[in-house]
Amino acid sequence: MDISEKKTNILLLIPCYNEEDNIEHILDHLHKVKQNLQKRTEINLRILVINDGSTDKTKEILECNNQKSDFTIINFKENKGYGYTLIRGFKYAKEMKFSWIISFDMDGQHEPKCLYKFIDQILENPPEQIISGSRYKNTDHYWQKPWKDRFLVNTIITGILNTLGLSITDAFCGLKAYECNAINDLDLETFGYELPIEIWIKSIKKGYKIFEKGVPVIYKDRDTICVLKNAEESFLFKKGEERIEQYIQLIESFLETPLKIKINVFESIFSNYFNRIDDINKYNFKKIQEEIFTQIRELLVD
């Protein structure tokens, strides 16, 4: 691959699993974004789509929509997991000598036009190693209500991570930009959706600097996802308490030390808010988030 040394070389990395309903729409928008960015002489953007063993028509649709070779495709014969797919993409970027990677999901939860501001941030030559999207940074991007359990789990884990050295508002947004050498230097090994936990803990240990960019809250219909992907059995659809327990166990394993407070305390925080609050929306999410952050700081910080 001919990658110009005079430009900032950016790889747009898109994991993809059973997304036959979304691919054409997303690729059409990404094609327009790529065309617009080709007018800019300071960057070189390439797109890598990794098909993670899809069992629907994802592979065929990708190939049919790549007549102009807009993107590179890697097909896995079997499903390897979200984390594995990202790690494979990170290694590809290093091998091909890209300087930055932007991760982007094919499921419609990320807006292609958000890529412009991530690229602008990269071009400012920042000292950050990670530019992280946040759906909860401000109310301007709060277009949809989040699923209550996802929001509360995210807030609790984000609050714990902030006591360990981060200062973020959204631990699990998939739209991120990574400096290539920095992300590969973490030696990542988590193959599932829990990969962000490993990235954050190892980034804290490395002293990486993080910058958050606000992105819209976009969630697809939960019932539709369950029907299409059997998601009711997936990790993301387990009870909030179970996800919190698994995430905290991972945090402790990568810290190589237990947290000061037992897991059931954080599970109680989740249950309290889940049962007490009927709705989480743009008018109350900041207050709820700060209440939980404050409780966790009081528990974990001397």
C-alpha cells in the first residue's frame, strides 16, 4: 500500500458482525465522507472493514458495495469477538504504517459526520494518545434516551475508572481515535466487548492522555436487536449487576489488586437507581451521573 509520508495517515477501522440491514446505508455515508476528505491535502484516510464471521449476507453486501475499492475487507471464517476484531485492526494499522486509527461501528450508533471533528482533533497534533467519544459529555448531543441499565452500568464503571486516574464521562463509546504506536504498545488481549476496560487500565498505567469529544446518543430498538441477533443471551443484555461484577473483576485483574470496596456495594448502587428512576433523559442524566460519581469517589478515594 502506498501511504504518503507527507500526510497524516489515518485508518478508519470498522468491526462488522451480522449487519446486513445497516451496511449499505453506512457505506454510502462513509463514501461521501471519504470523498470530502480527499480534498484535504494534509491527510490520507483508508477504510478497513473486518467482517467478524457474519452468518447473514454481510460478506456478500460488503463485496457488492466495494466495486470502487473504497475500502479493504478482512473476512474471518468464524466469529472471534469485538475485542479480537479491534486488536486485529490495530495490528494491521501498525503493519501498514498508519499513524492514527479511528474505530467506528457499522450498527448505526455512530454518525459518519462525527469523523470530521475527530480528524480535526488529530490534525491539531495533540499530545493525547486517545481521543474518546462521549455520549454523556453534554446535553447538546442527547438526541435519544439511553437504555437505563446500559447508562447506569456505564456510569458506575466510568466513576470507578475516574478514581483510578481518568477524567471521562463515557467508558464504553466505540467511536475513538487511537495513536497507532500507543494502542499497540498496550499488548491487548481481551477478545470480547470488555476490551475497553483493558484499554483504560493499561492507559492509566502508561500515563496516556485522553481527550473526550461529544458524540450523539444513538440507540437502535432493543427488541429488534434481540430478534435479529439473539442478543438476549449476549453479555450486553445480561443483568446490570452481572455486567458490573464482570467489569470490576476485569478492572481488579488488570490492576493486579482488589478495589477497596466489595463488588456488591456497586451492585447495590445500580439496583437503587434502576428501581428508583423511571426514566433517564437529557434533563436528568447529568445529575444522576454526578450523584453516582460522588458516591464512588467517597467509597474509593481516601
